[in-house]
Amino acid sequence: MMTSPATNLGPVHIYVCHHAAGFTFEDDVFRPIQAGRALARTALPMLGDDTGENISEKNGEYCELTTLYWAWKNDHHASWIGFMHYRRFLDFACTGLKTDQFGCITLPDMTLQSVKQMGLNAATVRKTIENTPEACAILPQKWSVKHVGCTSLYQHYVESDYHFAHDLALTRSVIADLCPDDLPAFDTVMAADDGYFTNVFVFRRDLFDTYCAWLFAILSEVERRADLTNYSAQARRVYGYLGERLFNVFMASSHVPKDGVIERTRCFFENTKTGKETTIPPSPPAPTAGTVTLVTAADENFVPHLAALLESIKASFNPDRFLELIVLDGGIPPLKHNLLKQQFHIGFPASKGRLTFLDCQHMYSGINTHMHFSPATFYRLSLGELLPNHSRALYIDCDTIVLTDLCRLWDVPLDGAVIAAVPDLIMKSFVSAGIRSLPETGALPASRYLSEYLGLDNNGDAYFQAGVILFDLNAFRSANISDAAIKDLSSRCYWFLDQDILNKYLIGKTKMLDTSWNCVNSIRDIFPRLNANWRAKVLEDIKNPKIVHYAGYEAKPWNNRNAHLSFFYWFFLRKTFWYEAILHGNTVPGDEPAPFKYSLLRRGLARGWHLLPSPLRGPLSGVASRIKKAL
């Protein structure tokens, strides 16, 4: 039993566990740490639990306890060590605010103001400890499971989803074998109706070391004896679930002084997103000589169309070159990753190519989009940061089909230009017809939108289409437009979003490519408004397109079966897992079944959008976007 008072207070470290990008704060006491970094697709900009002696790779089973283990083995300086979660903390300010049925103060948003309101800062925590010299622990107030209809902690555990009684029984037998003196405490805790929950606490160092040695000895033996065969991913978190109950056993045991426990109310922040998450995922290694690096962007909704694009690239790619295909991933589930990888390597072995997913789903999530655009359309703006080890990349939109060996485009010399792209014939037609921009941009005629709103002056004729771009990444990084672009897109509306931004900053630094490398299939609609030369060139491109770009909502075959040149798309989609699902409008492979009414509403939003008059689409796009996200 420890009896040392909290005198001569040394360093206090409270580790705040994170698993995704969101609001963070840090000072001398509060230290953000990424839990399970060894398994994470994205390394957050903070300390990780995968350095030194660690069990980070066991996060799927141990949950946040992997960070507890890391601190025990690697933080040898703190006199006090504690743990909070990215949204679960203690009310160190003792606000006295009303609690919910779970014993928590619920706060809508995590902000600097709400963090300060709860006293989540070094000064308040240290004062809490210093005001109670005999303290050995700061814990959340106990909560009774009677609030959710249970009579005991045992019942609360065994009747919860993904929890099993035999795991609790196994834990009891391990305690009986390893530390029999603590068995009465286990039985007492399981019979009680209240306890400490959510693995939130602050311990004096000696108590912390005792607790960790005790806890991990028990859990490691449970792990050795347990059989998790056929446990779902949720159920496999068993050692994290058990750890939460074992904390109460430890506190009821003779290891802990009966005095010196400070209790504070738990607080819970409902929203911890900042709207500015731009976490950069781990970078792929530098490519080997002769590698062709293709980049595209897709989210879950675009997986079938990405699959069609993959097949089209493979069909014509030079077999003597190595293909590195990088997908800027806006939230593709693991099952669909596996399906795409299987498809990619059918007839295309690892010796010929590699498919890599970069987790970009937290990037640009706070930027509002309009019409059919999603945040994935912005990823190319950060291509220099996403691929710091690459000197060149060929970006292709996911709504394209490739009909020619892309090595031919890859080998085009840039002659000092930052990028190479094709002229935007759609914009040329808009200028010719006097089409007006969005109301939010002043409803300007296209020519004035280019010259005045984008600031292109007399260079509007050089406006390029951003669906296919060959990047000199060294020059692109040197141009340093990413920060300015993000600021622009966050504070000002643009008609064609990142395409406008790229034109705004790269006009005069762009080499023009032949338009057959980005043949937009909506060309029949704009054909009459082009001059004689461009009309002749368009007719040539349609006869032998190198890349078909289904640019525009109604131009996409999956939205409009009669879209021009759609047969190219259907030909390659037929070689994928998703052909029948897209053709017949059924559940897509890898999808969870959705309620029928939600599917109908989604379909109505998709099919009805093109029926709206153009002036209404801008004002209503925000509403439609919010409905789609809600579903």
C-alpha cells in the first residue's frame, strides 16, 4: 500500500487518446497521443504509441490501453500520469453543470472556450493536486448501471453487445491464479451497481506503476488463454472492455489507499471536429527508375467508376513499364479496398504494378462544396505534400476512361512548365454564349468571371481543364499554392472549385496538351458555340479519343444512360465486380443495405438534379448536399 503524500509535485502528464483528426490542445500537462498508430492508415500530427516498448499493434483488442502501456514503459519522468479521451474528460473547474443519465456533462462543441470552461489546462490540474497533499488519484464520479436498467456491473457487462460472460469468467480465473488476494474485490465489484467508467483517471506515479503491472499481467494471461475465433471487430476489443472493469477491481483492492481519492464529474464533447482537418497521410516511398505514377481521387460512392478506370488503364498500359497507381482515398471501406486490389492484380501481377490508397478523408472536410462535387475534388491541391518523394505525377479524374497507353502522356516533356493540361472547351463555349457564373460569384458572364473574379485579365483563353494534369511536383511544391488555395476555397465561392484555383495560380505556367488527352463527352452540347477550328478538332477527337472524360452530372453514364460515349464506360465496368449493381441499380458490392426509403430519396436527389433549372442549382446545392450526408 502506498502512503506517500502529494508533496513536491513534479511533472504531471495527462495523455489524451486520439484515433482520428479533430480538435486537439496541448500544454505542460495535457499531451495528445495517437492510439494504435502501428495499425493506422494515417499518422496524426502528435505523439504515437508505436515508439519504444509498445503494444500499438494490439490496439484492435486493447483499445486505448495501448497508450496506457506506452506511457508505463516510456514516460519515466512524470510524477503523476493520467488518461483522458479525445472527447471524454473530467470537469477540473468544478462547474456544477447538469449531468445526463450517464453522469456526464454534455457539451456541444470542443473549442478553446469550452476547454477552458472545464478547467482543462495545466494550472487547474496542478492546483487540484496541490490542494489535496494526501491525494493519490483523481477519478470520475462513480456512476450506477441502474440508470440503464441493470442491477450489477456483472449484468451490465454480460448483457452489453459484443461482451461475453465467458470472458469475464476467464478473467476471474486468471485473478484467482495470479493474485488470489484480489478475488474478493473482483466479486464485490461485479455484484455492485456502481463504478468508475471510460478509463479516465489521473494517478500518482507509484500507484500508476502498481496498477499497470497488475493490469497487464492479468490481461496478458487472459489473452494467452482466450480464443477470439469468430469474434467480430467490435467483440475483439475485449481486453479494452475488461480493462474498464478491472480498473474498478484495482480501486477496490488493497493496492489503493482508502483515502486520497479526488472525484470530478465526467464531461463529454459531442463534436470534436474543427472543420479544418488536413492531416497528411504517410507518404509512399520514392518510385524506382522507369515507374509511371498515376494518381486519382475517389470516395466510397465512386468505387465502381474507379474500378472501370483501373480496367481501362490496365488494358492499354505498356507491359515494359511499371505502374504505380495511387488513389487519394476519401473514405473507401476496407472491403472495397480488397476488392479493388484483387481486380487490379487480375492479369496485372505485382511485378507490373502497385495499387496504393492514401487516406485523405479528413482533408478539406470543412470546405463547403456545391452541385455534385465532394471534398475529394480538392485532394490534387496537396499533391506536392502527399507525394514528397516524387518528382512527377500524372493526375486523372475518376470519371474518365483511358483508351491509350498513358506512358505516352507520361513521357511528354514539360519544358519548364509546372503542369501540362488541355484547354477547357466547355469554358470556351461558356464565354462564347455569355453563360453566367453562380449567383454567389456575382452571376458574371463567363468572360468577366475569368478576367475579373479569377483575375486572369486577358489570359482567359488559356483556361485549362483540370481532369487530366501532368505535374512537375518539384516545380509545383516550389510554387507553394496549397496554403493560398485552401484559404481561397474556405473563404470564397468558386464556380469550378479547385479547377478555378489551379487556373488562378498557374496561368502562364502551364503547357497545353492535345485535347484528345481529355475528351469531354458533353462536347455535343457545346459544339455549336465553338469556333470553326475547335469544331473541327472536336470531331477529330471524338473519332479517336485518348481519354474520355465524363465531365458534368448529366454527362456521367451512371446518371444518364444516354450519355455520349458511354459505351466505353460500360465496356470496362463489365470487367469489374460492380457491373450488375450499377446496371440494375442494386446494392453495390461491399455496401451495407440501406433502408428502402433512404435509397429512394438518394436516387431521387441524383436523378432529379438535372431537371432543375440551372439558376436553382447553386442555391439548392447546399441543401441537397446536407440531405445526402444525412442519409
